[in-house]
Amino acid sequence: MALRTLALVLCVACSATEPVKAPSAQMRIVSLSPALTDTISALGAADKLVGISQYCSAPRESNLPRLGGVQDLPLEALIRLKPNVVVTADSKHGPAEKLKKAGLQVEIFSEGRLSQILEGFEQMGRLIGRQEQGQRLRHQIQKKLTSLQPKIKSANNKTLMIFSTQGEPVRQAWVVGPGGWLGDLMLQMGLDNVLVSGPSYAQLSAESILILKPDLIIELNPHQVDRSTPIINRWKNFVSIPAVKNNRLYRLSGEALLRPGPRLIELAQALAKLN
């Protein structure tokens, strides 16, 4: 009776997470998220991938078919790959419902908050039959994040983190808000988001940035940027704000900077060096 009760408790605990089917020995996975592709590779299961999105970084020495993005997904080409499961991020405009109607098993992962991303490592581990590796990956990332946290929080660190701009000098900026994983990561790294409330991102005018008066401006770019032009030139109209007055302007570039997966640690490491 005690064993039966224990089994029931364990079953209920599992059902609190995303339900998944038993992993197949011949698992064939299509990943429509760069971060999920990174997770699968980090769990040592890159050989289970049979297709990836055009935005994914292909595992080394692989020539996997690329399937466009979530908005232009070639459904027939995907079906021809005969996947056991398609993994994708949650999205209002994502392809999950269309794929399910086509008879495919679809597993949806949340990339909204940092805690959900960490939970996703274990979710993926259960899905592909690598539960221990999923738990280990989560523990490793959490441990690294903790080790990167500043021992003493710096003063004057009201931070504006930007992932897209318009104009030279800047006229508009799309910036990181407190309501998503990037905002969570800023907090972990001891940076005070200049936006104290709101969703995961916001669009700001030049006037709004002047009013917010950030102490620190960090530009994120997944592509390599031209560093021949000093970053100060982009902000020459903002000389009244502390970030520009004190030349606390930084450019970070690299494909992993906006990826809510195991490689988010690369952004954490870069932020830790700035603080």
C-alpha cells in the first residue's frame, strides 16, 4: 500500500509539468527554436535532430534540413521528415495548432521567464529520455548564474538594455522590460532596469530615454557590429543623461545574446564583466 501511495504521489508530481509521451529509442526531433536546439545539443542528443529552423545553429558536422521560421514553416517538408515530436517555443503566432491538426506530436516550451527556461531543461530531458542530464544542466546553469552575481551591488546602475534601434543618432529604441527572461537576468546580475514595471520589452522614443536618465546603456546585437564608428556617436544627442556623460555605453554582440536557452550564460558572463 505504501509503495502504491508513493507511486501515486510521484505520478501527480510529474503531471504538474508539461505532459510528455514516453521517449522513443528511434526518436526523430524537429526543433523550431534556436534555444531548444541548443538545449537538445547540451543534453547530448543532437543526433536525434532531423530538422531545425532557419535561425538555429546547426550542431557541428551536421547538415540538417532547415525549415524556415514559425511564420513561413513549410509544413509538407516537415511532415516528410517523419518526426516523432516537434519542439517549439510558446508564441501567440506560433505553428503549434497547425502542426497538431496535421497529426504531429508537438511539445511547447515556455521562454517567457528565466525560471521557466531553467524548468525547460528538465522538461526536455524527460521528453527525450535524458532526465538526469536535464536535471544536471539546470543545476549547472543555476550554479553558474549564482557564481556570477555581484557580491556587492554597484551604485548608479539604472540600466537601459537595448536590442534594436532606429536612427543615427538614435531616435527610437526597443528595450528590455522587467517582465521577461532578459529582465530577470539583469536583476540576477545586479543591474537595475530603468523600466521598473511593464512587459518583456518596450518601445521608447528619444524623449523617453532622456526622461529615464539611465546610468548605463547596453546594446545587444546577435550579429557582429561595425566597431569602426565609436558608440558615443550614436548617442551624441543624449549628452544630458549619466550614461553618455560618463561614457558608460557598451555594445555586446554574438548569436547567443538573445537566446533563452543554455547559452544565456554567455550573456550573463558578459554582463558580469560590465558591473
